[in-house]
Amino acid sequence: MTTVDQRLASRAKERSPSPIRELMPYLSIPGMISLGGGYPNPETFVFRKLGISFKSGRTQQISGADAIAASQYGPTSAHRELGPTLLQWHKHKDGVTLSEQELLVLNGSQEGLFIMAYLFLEQDDCVVVSDPVYPGASGAVSAFCRNFIAAPLDAHGMDTARLEKRLRELQARGDKLPKFVYTVPSGHNPGGVTMSLERRKHLLTLAELHDFLILEDDPYQLVQLEDEETLPTLQALEGEPRRVIRLDSFSKIFAPGLRLGYATAHADIIRQFVLFKQYANLHTSMLVQAMLHSYLKEHGFDEFRAEIKANCLLYRNNRDAMVEAARAYLPPEVTFNIPGHGMFIWFILPSGFDAERMIRQDSEALKVLLVPGAAFAIDTDLKNCMRASFSMVEDETIREGMRRFAQMISREGERIEGERLEGEKS
Ligand SMILES: Cc1ncc(COP(=O)(O)O)c(C=O)c1O
């Protein structure tokens, strides 16, 4: 297997760690008098005590040494108390036991997408993404390389059989194989689908066979809309971290504005993530990490899971309303998936329909907005596709939104028919 060093892009090779950040472990040696570092004196900090009221009705205070730690510079990889808590959380949630060196707290999983692209991609490299793809990922990749291999999505997630065929073709031609495969295994954005167990295993086999990494971006893992057991993550199926770099996010289960997520992977890869962060932003906000830690300490994992589950009922209710209204109002030629995770439904309209034109011409008048498929396109133009989200509006409003979407579809149908008749005349 190619080593991490061999995989790195030249911009990420042979970087030396921040000489000051690397001295941080010395600070916890008892009796150490530190004349190093450029830490501001805590006497100068504005916070003495931070009070937090949780939705559960309970409160917590961050005060004394904790308030200072939340205000001060901290370790790059994680807040001292949150780091071990996240390792326990990861084991509780995914059944995967990792070490401190295999985890790094991020400013949301979006930061992890950018770091992966920064670390591993040269301009002539290529990356596998699903088609449609989350534009935050293709955008991060595009900053470094624009060679995408599109793997189609169906109701069972990324079509790994088609991917296998594509990889064999590349190999036969002697072309470069992908550096990594980017996948959103649960509640895909925008596809709404969840990758089946067989395909998860197949993707891991392909990674071994063709020696690539897998970027498992899983922010909707716990946004579960059915009661069934969740599938094992790609990382859990791998057994020990080798090829899978996993991104977890607290955006959809805690609070997105806090910008909190974490990466887990082989220690050599996390080390490279740490080096990136040392020079990009030093570390994720200690205050924000302290707030998450305070919540987890007060509520425990089981209560957190129960809270997430209760919130998922709201999403499930909204999904059901959207599915029901789509069945009632949309013409039968419009196809869509029923998501088991996440917040999105991907609508495929008859070919010839132009989603961008529909939004441009009818959205304002009909007062309904969806995202045209082109925003997520990689290979094909996805001109006749639309993404609808059921996360923000109430079920009644969703029904009305679907009714208006149906009107939009019928107007586009009339336009297409008009164009056809026009074409016949001329
Ligand atoms: C698939 C996917 N990945 C990553 C992100 C970014 O998440 P975060 O808020 O953790 O940066 C999103 C946000 O919508 C997403 O849908």
C-alpha cells in the first residue's frame, strides 16, 4: 500500500511542524515555568464565567480554569477535555475505538473536505465523486484539480459496479487512478439516498484493489428517518483505519453555526491534517469546543442520542408530508427517492425539462424555490433535476410548496409543448 508521504501533493510534502505549536505538550509537565509561547495573559481575558441554558432546561457554567481554557489558545487537535470525550462518542456511536492521534477537531466537516483536497491533489490527479455531488466538496476539490470521475447514484447509493468498470477502463488505458473517492454514505446531499451494505463493502474492496483512499463524509448519519438499525460506517467496516478518512459533523445534530466537526483516520493522515491546521487557523475555537463538551458532560451520550432521535421525528414528519404531497400533486413521470436519512429529495423530471429556466421564469410568480440540478452536476448536465429540502418548513407549508412545484412543472410542460409546435411549423 502506498504510504501517506508518497500520496501527498508536493505543496504538502516536507512541511515542518510549527516550532511553537510542537512545544505545547511541555506545558502540561508539572512545575514547568514557561517563558515560551506567545499566550496572552488570562488576566486580560474578558470572560470570567459563561452560563449556558440548554433546551432540556438544564444549565451549565464554564468558569474558573475552564473559562480560561475556553478563552486561551489550545491544542491544534482538540480541546483537552473534548478530545477524549469525542473518542468515547465515536466508539459509542460507531463501535470504532481510536487513539488520540487518530482524531482532529475541525471547523465543520467542510474544513476536512478542503484539507483532503489540499493535502493530496496535484493538478493532474483525479477524484471520484458521485453524480450528482455535494457542491461544497466538488468546489473544495476544484481549487486543486478539476479531473472528476463521476460515479452514478441510484436508490442504493453510489453505483460501485459502474465505478469498478470505469476503474478497469482507466487501468487498461494506463491512465492515472483516482487519489480518493469522495462519498456521502447516508442521506446523500443532494441525492437523498443511503449506500447499501454491499456497496460499502464493494467500495472498500475496490480501494484495496486500486490503492486509493476513501473520504467518508457523513453529516447525515444520525439524521435517521426510519427506525431500522444504522449501517456500519465504511470506517467501521475497514476494521482499523487505513484508507478511510471519516468526517463527522455536529452541524445537523447540534448547531451548525458553531462550526464543529471532526476527522478520524490513520495517525499519519491525521498528522498531516494537524500540520495544515497549525498554519491555517491554529485550532478550532476552544470556546465552541468547551460548549459541546459542557453539553455532553451534562447530558451524556444516551440523552444526546435521544434528543437527536426526537429531532429526527420532526424531519420524518416533514419527509412524509413531502412524499405524500409529491404523490398527490406531481405528474407520474416525475420520479424521486424516499430518503431514509438526511433532509433532501431529488426529483427527476421528464427529459427536456429545464430546471434552471423553471426557477428563472416561475419561481418568483409561484413563490416556490428548489435548487436546479445543474448546481450538483459533474458529468451529465442534470438539467431536468431539482433538489428539495424538507428541513426548514412545516408540513402544511411543504404540501403547499409541492402544489406550487406541480404548477411550475405544468408551466414548463406547456412551454415545451409550445416549442414543439413551433418547431413543427417552421
Ligand atoms: C454532504 C455534506 N458535507 C459537508 C457539509 C458541511 O458540513 P459542516 O457544517 O459540518 O461543515 C454539508 C452541509 O450541508 C453536507 O451536506
